[in-house]
Amino acid sequence: MKIAVYPGSFDPVTNGHLDIIERAAGVFDKVIVSILQNTSKKPMFSMEEKVYLLQRVTKHLDNVEIDYFSGLLVNYMKNKKANVIIKGLRAVSDFEYEFQMALMNNKLEPNIETLFMMTSSKYSYLSSSIVKEVGKLGGCLKELVPDEIINEILRKIKNEGGEQNGNPITN
């Protein structure tokens, strides 16, 4: 069984992430979308919220599992008996950092490969940071994130004081 892991912060999951998940699910027997617990960052969504949002948007994919981890990715991969890391690339600027990480992971565990997948061109500008910024400034999130989670994202932004210039964030 070919098992791949797609790691990331998914804060929140975007249509670009979902594009990579769906395509990877078509290539591998099992894809584990695993949320990195990064204590150096202050995420907008809790781990439980991220798991819930990812489960909602991937429920149509029978071979996709949602999980989370901390520590070295290669250790997590060995524990899951996975041998391929999926990394989505939006632009050349992503490649340098991801290439460096792929080389380090290969140094730590030579039996684990990294597969780079280019995102669809319609999502090449998209990131979780941009989604949060657009939402905080009252912009429309349609076509940036899956429709079924837009309200949760807007609610979270509003609850965290995401109003700008006295205008409430609306759909």
C-alpha cells in the first residue's frame, strides 16, 4: 500500500490545499493530511478546529485521513508506515524552501521521498495568510476556501475582533 503524507498548518484549509489533497488521493492508496503542531506560531484555529474543517472538506475522499503531529516529520512518517511526502508548490519562490526541507528529510531518512505537486494555476496566488487577511478586511472568501467552511472562518475572524474601520465582516 502506497501511503503519502501531506503536512501543513492548514490555518485555514484553502481551495489550493484541497486541490492538492484531491489530486494526491487519485495517485496514492492512502493520503494522510497531517496538521503540524507548531508552538512557535499563534494559529487562528485550534488543532481541533483544523481537524474538523479538514474532515468536512475531504469527506468525499474515502482514502484520505486527517491527523496531526509534532516533532520531526520523518519520525511521524515511519510511525504511519508512509514513504512519500506531498508538498504543494505555488510558485518558484516556494521551491527553494521546500527543496531544502526535502533534502534534509532525505538525509534523516533516505527511504522517504518528497513529491512536489504544482497547484492549479487558478490557486497559485492563494495562501492561508491571504485568506485570513482578506477575511479580516471584509473581503469575499468565495472561491478561496471550500464553500462549506466559509461561515466558520468568518465567525472565527469576527470572534477574534476581525472588524476593520467599524464595518462588520459579512458574507
